[in-house]
Amino acid sequence: MQAPAPSPSSPPSAVAAVVARARSVLFDFDGPVCGLFADYPIERTARRVHTALAAGFDLAGLPIGTDPHGILRSVARRAARSPLALAALRRAGSILTDAEHEAARGASLAPHVGELIGRMAERGLSLAITSNNAAGPVHDFLRLAGLDHHFAGRIFGRSPDDPALMKPHPDCVDRALAALGARPEETLLLGDSVVDAQAAGERGVTFIGYATKPWKAEELYAAGAAWVVDDHRTLAAAFAPAG
């Protein structure tokens, strides 16, 4: 589908046309559902993940930065899989999962996402989470938020055995489609990052971007977003009952 000219948000009428054929919706977690690390010292976790990986890999030239998921994914894609390297990957993944659990206890729902999920459920859509976060912290947050029943058994998070399968690899999308018995052409993926768009594109799933800043919207359009919304009420309106 040809994307429209970049703008902070697509009009509700245009989004409604895109979602009309949807039977299943895949949510990225951190961003569209909650601000997982909004009030969490993620730089500390990035340092700890970097240190753990350095025990099994040569990380010369790899900056620590503020993206522990990106560090873990990029290192996991390296060819070396010695016992020492595998142990380092497991340790780094465990550190990241612990941080996600801690962050989930203090995270807040994205504005109006509860309304959006409720509207989708009322329409009979099948819902799932497809995330680079571990499944456990996602489940815990949804339970605390009272939304877990909408996603029961359908949380497809980071593989503990192979973090190289994190998005943009479509692994979590594949698992969700198989579990839902969903057809890609009748499925939407709502995400806030380029890797979400890439994973959706790999499987022919329509990607709708969630961006609260114009520069982010432009980035998502460039990555292949069919539409971008800056407020979940836009999507909720598209799923409102007729009449």
C-alpha cells in the first residue's frame, strides 16, 4: 500500500479504511501499550548488559549507549557461539529481563490504549503482543493494568534461547500468526519503531505506526508504515460500532 505524505497523524477516516478488513491485531508493547522505561534508568541496564556480553565477546568499538535491547540483538547476531559466548548471552538476557520486570511495576499505560483494546475486543478481533521485551514482564504489566484477559496465552516476547530473533526478525510475528491462525493480509501490527515496521513488512502484515512526535512519524512512514497515529483515540474511533 502506498503511504500518504508524512504527517504527525493520519485522519480517522483514512485509518478506518485500512482497519476495516482487519481480523487480528498485533501490538508492540513498549510504546504503544506503555512507556516501559519512561521513568527507569535504562542507561544503567545498558551498561550491565554490555558488561555481561563482554565476558564472552570482543565488544571493541561497540558503544554502550542507552539501548540494551539493541546491544543484545546486535551481539547475538555474531557468528561466535562458543560456550562462553552462550553463557554471556544468557546472562545479558537475564539482566535485561530483570530490568523489564522492575520497570513494569512502575510503568503507566499509554493514553487511551485501554479504550482502543476494548473497542477491538468488542469487534471480535484476535489480539496478541509481539515484543522484544520478555514475555514475563509483559504479562505482569497487563495483569496489573487489568488487560491480561484480552491477550491470554498470546504474548510473544523475546526468545530466551536466541535473542538474535528479536525484531526486525519476524520470529515473534510468525509465532503470533500461527497461534492466532491469522492471515497476514488480515492482520495489523501497531508499533512505534522501525524494527516493528520491518518485521511486519517481512510477513506482509499491515503496519500502523504510533508516534507522538512529527520526526518519529516521518521515520515510520519512511520505514513503510501504511498510516501513523499520534493518539490511540484515532484508532479507537476507527473501531467504533457503526451507527
